[in-house]
Amino acid sequence: MSLSNAELDAIYLTIALASITTVLLLILGTPLAWWLSRRRGNVPALLEAIVAMPLILPPTVPVSYTHLTLPTI
């Protein structure tokens, strides 16, 4: 079974985006999770809502809003 160049490009793009996203979320998410778990006092409800949003909304909702707000390329 041979894959076309377009299919190989799609696979490469998927792997690259997944890798970049994983690294960024580890760098940003781990310290944020540590800070939220050890915080004392009041944290604005907006920050907690933003952190919990991916658990509540299906992935298509933020993507569709992103497509509406970003200019077309």
C-alpha cells in the first residue's frame, strides 16, 4: 500500500501539530496545575472557568469560534 504525497503531508502535519501541542501544554499546564492545587485565598472565577472549559465544551466549539474570529488566510 503506497501513500500519496498529500496523504504523507497530512500525516506529517498531524504528528507535528500533536507534538507541538503536547510540549506547549506540558510547559504551560503543569505549572498552572501545580499553582492551582496549592493556592491559598481566592482565585478569580474567570481563571478557573478558563481552565475547566476544555472539560466542559466539546473541541468543535472553540475551533468554530476561532474560525469566526480569525481572518481568513
